Amino acid sequence: MAERFDEDSLRAVGVRIDAEHPEGIIFDPHQPQLRVTDLAAVRGDGIFETMLVKDGHVRKFPAHLERLQRSAKITGIGIPPAESWQAAVARGLDEFRTRSGLPEELSIRLTASRGVDGEPASEDSSFAGTYWVLLTPVPESVQASRGAAISVTLLDRGYDAAAAERAPWLLLGAKTLSYAVNMAALRWAKEHGHDDVIFTSSDGQVLEGPISTVLLGSRDGNGQVHLHTPSPEVGILPGTTQATIYRAAEAAGWTTSAGPVTVAELKQAQFLWLTGSVKLVSPIAQVDELEFTTDPEITHKLLEFLSQEG
Amino acid sequence: MAERFDEDSLRAVGVRIDAEHPEGIIFDPHQPQLRVTDLAAVRGDGIFETMLVKDGHVRKFPAHLERLQRSAKITGIGIPPAESWQAAVARGLDEFRTRSGLPEELSIRLTASRGVDGEPASEDSSFAGTYWVLLTPVPESVQASRGAAISVTLLDRGYDAAAAERAPWLLLGAKTLSYAVNMAALRWAKEHGHDDVIFTSSDGQVLEGPISTVLLGSRDGNGQVHLHTPSPEVGILPGTTQATIYRAAEAAGWTTSAGPVTVAELKQAQFLWLTGSVKLVSPIAQVDELEFTTDPEITHKLLEFLSQEG
């Protein structure tokens, strides 16, 4: 049974998943929901995904569930089956529909924590942790900022590009809740007059943004567009937005590739973007002191590729 | 006013600090206390300290508050003044005294999160986040394990020793809630037959344990003991337990030093320990395949140094 909401709470809807509610149960995210002994809050020991809902359709839901499962495997956190997440998301969307109408856009965050320290919530490892879905309307400012040119700063992530393969305990391929460094890097960028960050490895490889994927592009004399992105082997997340763009771009006759990108190569790129599930596509007009041309036509096309999918 | 506890809950006591309760208010840690939008749970965006209470006395309280302030400064998280934390801890201890009697030993965790995303709890930056103290009896198994020899594995932390100085956004000197990697390293160690971990830098420097400080020791022909520890410049936390040991050791006529330690030097050490606030002192009998002699007399003395302080 749904708890009562005050009107204000319709800004966000929460859905908890547990062994007794494998299809989710609504909660008010403005009320306390987690114990302070939950490992999400104790040690950032959990994993997550963020997805976009546009006009009631969840974009790239299978890709996000797949990446959540990948994070779960790397971290050894048991998670509910895909059907549970799907049912919980559907329940959350219904709650919006019933109570205030569905906003044009929602951001949905799936979170799985390892659970309460020393007290598994269930003997079934798929429900031993703490699981919730949070649905939040996408602010108009975020919607309006899509496709707008940004300035980024290159920041050293501290790791070399081989660390992921050498040291699996660094969890480099998992999207964990331990994001304090990602947030600190974004704060650093803003304090230094930039909008976002591109992380580099200590040995000069381009990695990813704190919450985005890096995309390089070029257009030859015949107007043929080629896209390139750093490959996940360097210890970064496989980008679900970049993957969707690639599928549509290839269908449109563009060429694509993934592989190592050095900082020098980044600086010589013709066009650059950051891509992400909610902000979608941000053309980069500046990397530290270096200015870049943006190509509104390609950017528009990239946004179109993403809207085709949903 | 204190909330009601069921008897079971006396296993732990929580004290929340906020602008309206600068001296803390008791809560039941077995009940939900945090919103899912609290940045502690969203992104491991907070800081903490763990302290030991023995016979009602909080050990090294000033050193822990100092280190919490250091973490707060590095991360830009506002925290309540020292008096608030002191009052909240006193309130938590009183709660134990009143309700079930004070256990011989308690572990106390101070946690400060950046607060609820986009909704500061107070205009006063010292109370803008979410703050709580958690008091938990120390399990007998932990008490019994003190001074017992352990086996550790060396694991690469991925960073080189200069990363901390070069890249402040990595927050390497702060004790943040983003501890997923520390926990993953400990799980890795246990899966491979070890009790604990010593992190090394990618360029071969000895760093620290995931939740402890590394201590090297030697005894010369005259019985003179010398202690050595890696210095914080390599991006590790200053050890409060190690600092207490050093003060007492120097007073006892031992010599001490801090500085870089290579993996080769670690392997040639005469004696090794991990030190921490709750487990105190663990002599190391094995580093991966390499066996070490332990010196029960020195270990006993180290434990004695720590008990002098409280």
C-alpha cells in the first residue's frame, strides 16, 4: 500500500524492492528510508544506474540493466532480477500518472546497496541488500542545456590505463556509489571556470567524464562523419548513450571506432562531445585553454539518434 | 526527547546532530534515519572517524576530531563544531548508561555527509549536511583478536605516490565514505587466504591498510627498539593510533621515524604491524608468501602504550 504524500513530495517518487515486495512498494523519498548502518551510507558500498524517461518510455532500459548486472558481478552485490526492476519502475511511473500526471521527462535512478552491515535482508542473495528506484522530474534547466557548448578541464584520475586489468579490487569497471572523487572533480572544474571534466590516466590516456562518456568526431571532405571513443579496457564504464549513438550512426552510414585515445590525440580532435543518459549530448567548445569548433549539425544529429531509440 | 527502543536495539545507539539539536538527539539506528537522497547514500559523499571507548573513556577524541576537520576541509563539507560532537558522544554514552549499562568497550563512528542533494539542512554551513554518531559495543571476537598474528597481502592501490600532491580532487588525504575499494580489497584478501591488506602505490611505495596504518619495527643488539611508518605525503591518512604509539614510545626511550617505505624495504623489515583505532595492534606474521617473525614483547608494549593514553 502506498504511503501518503504531501503535495510537495510529488517532485519525486521512490519504490523500494525487497523479498516481500519483488515488484516494488512505493515510498516517499522525503521521509527517512535508510538505516545509518546501510552500507550505501556507511561506505558507499553499492551500485547504481541513471536512466531517462521521455513521454513515459524508459530509454535504454535493457542496456542499463545489463550494466547494473555487470557492476553487481564486479562488486559481488546480489541484485533482484530484471523483472523486479522493470516492475518497480512501472509502479513508480504509475504513481506519477495517478497522482500528478507524468512529467514529460523523468530521471530514474536504480540503486542497489550491499545492505545493512552484517544483517542480510533476506536469505535469497538476490534480495539480501537494499534496493530502490528513485524517479525525479528532469529540471527544465537540464533539458534546456542539452546540446549547448561546454568548457571542460582535463583532470588526472591518478590511475594508469593498465590499473583496471591489473587490480580488479579497484572496481574500475563498476558504477559504484563511491563517487566522492567524481563529485570533487566536478566541483574543482566549476571553481576553475569550467562546466565539466575529462579524466585522464596518469600515463596520458583519455578516460571518461565523472558522469559521462567522451566522444571524438571528424568530418572528411565528402561530409562523411567518423566517431571515436575510448574503449572500456582502460578502466572506464561502457557508455550506454554512446552505444545507442553508435548503433544509429552506423545505420545512418557513419563510421565508428573505439580504442585508446591519448591526451595529444584528444587535443587534435576535430570535434568533441560528452554524452550521458540525462544530459544526452554536450558539444565541447573548450578543453582548458584550447578552443574547439562545434558542429551544430552533427550535434543535432546525435540528439536525433538518441530520440529515435525512444 | 529520546525515541523508544526495543530491548534488541540496545546493541547500538545513534545520536543525530542538526541545527536544532547542536548537542545531539538520540535515535534508534534500527529504524530508517536517512533519506535516499542523502549524498552519503547517493555518492558516498561524506567523511567519518571511528574511535574506541574503553571503560567510558573516548580514546584520542581530539586527534579524531582534528582528522575529521582535515577531511572536512579537503572535501568542502561543513561540519558542526567540536563541542557538538563531544556533546553528542556524551549523550550517546549516557543513553547506554541509563538503559543497559555501559559496555566495557564501544566503537563510536562520527559521520558527516554533505547532506540531502540540493537541500541544505540549515543556512549555517556548520549544520548544512547530515551528521550522526553511532555507538556500537565492540564484539568480543574483535577484543580477543587484538595482538594476534595476521597474514596480509600486498595490493596495488592504482595511484602513484605523487598523485595526492598532484591531484587534490582525488581527496587522498580525506577519510571519505567512498570506501567501496577498501572493502573490495579486504574481500579479495579473505578470498585469497589472508586476513588483511597493505596497499602499495603503482610505483612501489608502501601506503596503508584499507582501515589501518602500517608500522615497521626493529630491535638492535642492545634491545633498543626503533619504529618506522610511511609518511602521509604519499596520500595516506595520518594514523591516530600510530601517533599515540609514537608519543608513548618516545617517552619510553624508543626511537621513531616516518618517511617513504618501498615494497623491498617492507619485505626486509624485522617486524611489522597494522595499527587501528578499534583493533589496535595486529602483528604481521606473513606478507603474501613471505613469513615474518613476531615479537610478542614489543606487541605487548605497543598495546600498553595505547592503554596508557586512556
